[in-house]
Amino acid sequence: MIKLIKSSYYNEKHTSKLIGEFILQASQLSFGPQCEQFESSFSKYQQRSECIYLNSGSSANLAIIQAMLNLGYLKKGEKVGFSALTWSTNVMPIIQLGLEAVPIDIELDTLNISSAKVINTLKKHNIKMIFITNLLGWTHDIDKIAELCKINNIYLIEDNCESLGTVYKGKKLGNYGLASTFSFYVGHHMSTIEGGAICTDDHELATMVRLVRAHGWDRNLQLKEQTNIRKQHNVNSTFYSRYTFYDLGYNLRPTEIAGFLGNNQLGYLEEIISKRESNYFKISSKIYPNPEKYYSLKTDHLDKFSNFAVPIICKSVAIRDELVKVCADKIEIRPVVGGDMTEQPFFAKYMAKYTDEMVGSNASLVHKQGLYFGNNPELTESEISEIIDTFK
């Protein structure tokens, strides 16, 4: 069986030895200097001024929306557009935090929303924020989407959990919106087993995310921010300050083990991305030129393509079903991410008014006729050949 992912993290045997040594000598394992070092290093890699490290990418999605509500960027009941083809915890925080989740259809040649799809949605809905998913390493025309958002006073947030390292028109994905979220879960481009991050250039938003991450208190803020918020709320810094909760928050902190692992794995990231990109083009060049069976996907608009997994969008349900049978006990396959979110039970329960918006859509087609198989830096040439032979 060719698995989606083979290891918990890159260079697993050697890295596991280093983790064991770190744990034995570490003075603390709760959030501390390793996590702070990773935040500094990852913000430099992503080329944004602020990085907040969290315990998962899903937590990052929750925290960014909570922080925007805390600051008044968003208000309960406002509409948030989201990529219909995505993962559940891109949508769930919108609903959980009292906002309206409005699906936006995707384009078949990139599996991502486009400016044209956004324009269609804006004709029907007054959107305050768009939570775009850069799916599987792709984007469509996110520069035009960002410009639309600017013109219409819409906040753009990127879920970049599956596209870490992709470059479009000279800019890394994750840098087109107000903020972006990342996942370091096992199987993602860079693994800290569990882990996530938020990147932004908005210092006020970053400060609030740090409050949200840690119960709503100020312990992980810089001294200047601590002083300001304590003065604002007339808090006695010698006694009450460590247990004053300034706004709504959670416990979403990562551990020092995750921080250590992040610092270690960041050194491999460019190598990982290059291998994923190379694997993708070896495989797709042999599989996709099959117009009778599969839809083609484009990558020529991308400067660097950091592929997460290889999607196959079939021309019929019958073709997809046959592939599922062929791959059994041979190649691990899955639906394309979480499929069309409007076809998920939770969405029908809480957002029934929007379930008809994707009827006959591209997202619905991918949900019914798509699948993907893994792309990881440890794929061998023989495994790549077996994948090509199976799908070709």
C-alpha cells in the first residue's frame, strides 16, 4: 500500500533521537523559548512581520476569527464567504462564532475560487470577509480577489494550510490577505505532529491573537503591550496581572516539543517543497493528458508549486468508482479534502439557507467525481511508476 504519508516528520529516525535528547535536558515543556524562536524563524520564512504559533491549523482558523470579533473587525451575524471545496474547520469557526457562512464555488482547473466566482457571490450577498482556502498548493487569481476585497472593504483571510511555499506572481501564498493560517499536522508540508500558525503584518491583530491563544490573558505579550493593556484596565501588575482575562480566548498553545520540532523541520522545508513539486510534475504529466477520463488542472500561472496531494477529477462518477476499486489495498486515496462543504451534515444543520447555492456547481462535481492520493517527499521512483500505471 502506497500511503498518503510515510513518516511523522522528515528525517524521522534522526529527528526522533534529537527530540528525545531535547526532552531530557529541557527546563520546561510548556510554551517557551523554542516556540518563540519558531515564531521568529517562520515569520522570516513567510516574509510577514508577525507569526503566532498554535496547537493546530484548525485552532489557527478559530483564533483568527475570534480575534477579529474581539477587535470589532467583524460583528455577529455578518456574512463570511468561504471556498466551498475545503476542510470542515475552515467553515466551522464561522458558524460557531455567530457569523453567516456563505459558500463560494471553485474553478475546475485550479480547484480554487476565482475573482469571477467572488463577483457572482457579491451580487447576491453583502460579504464582510472572505476566508479563502488555497487548496492543495493551488490558487486561481488571488491577486484579483485581493483587489476586489480592497475595493469592497472586505477582509481577506487565507487558509494556507495546504499551500505552504507556493509562489504566485512573485509573492508567497499566505501574503495576499490581512492574515493567513497554516497547519503543521502530520502529512502537511512541514510536520510538528500537531501544530499551526497565523501570520500577519497587522500588529494589533497579532496581539489580540496572542490573547486569544492563551485564555485571554497577557502573559505572552511583549512588555509594551502588557504595560498598555494593564494600564488601560487599571490592573495591579504585581498580583492580579497574571490572572486577568482581557477578552474572549481559549487554550490553543503549542508545547516546547512542538516548538523544537518546528525549528528542526524548518531547515528541511525547501527540500520538502522541491521534492513535492518534482513528484507532482512527474506524475501529472503522465496522468492528466487523458481528456476522455479526467479534467486537467493548470499550474503554469504559478512561479513555484508546493503540492499537497495529487487530485484526480473524473469525467463521471463511474470512472471515479472504478478507480476506488482499483486502488483498494494498493494506493491510499481520499475524497478531495473535505469535499463540498454544503453537502456535509453539519452545514445542512446550521446553514440550511445556503445549501442550495452549490447545486450543479463545480464544488459539487468534485465532491462526487474526485479523489486524491498522497504526494510526499519520501515517494520512491518505483512508487511513482506504480501510481502512474494505475491512473494512466
